Amino acid sequence: QLDQIDGLYIHSIKRNGSCDLAQIQSGDLLLEINGTRLADYNALRSILYTFKPQDTVELTIVRGAETMKVMVTLQ
């Protein structure tokens, strides 16, 4: 029941991983990294390769009816 078409559905989170530590949850929808829109998994992979471990990025996610920005330090 998502109105959003673009984005990546987060199916599971690695325990103690970057997303877990940032309190991202299974079922969230990832829309953007640092303001760059993510339409599919290939877009996610492409942008992730521009960062290195310990970089902090801003994710835009949808949880339920709420859109929020979350800071994540990459591992």
C-alpha cells in the first residue's frame, strides 16, 4: 500500500550494521542518498561506490506515512 513508485524496499537489516545502528527498520522504503534519488538497486550500488567506510551519508526514507532523513555512518 505504497503510493511511492521509486525507491528501494528494505527487506532486512544486518544486526549491528550501519542501518541497524541508525535505527532503519525492515519495511522502510529508501528514497535518496545525500539527495540523489534511487530508482533501483543499480542506482544504489553506483552511488555507494562513491563513498568509503566511515563516511556519513544522509538517507531519505519512508516509514509508514512519514518521510524522514537519517544520518548513517558507513561501515
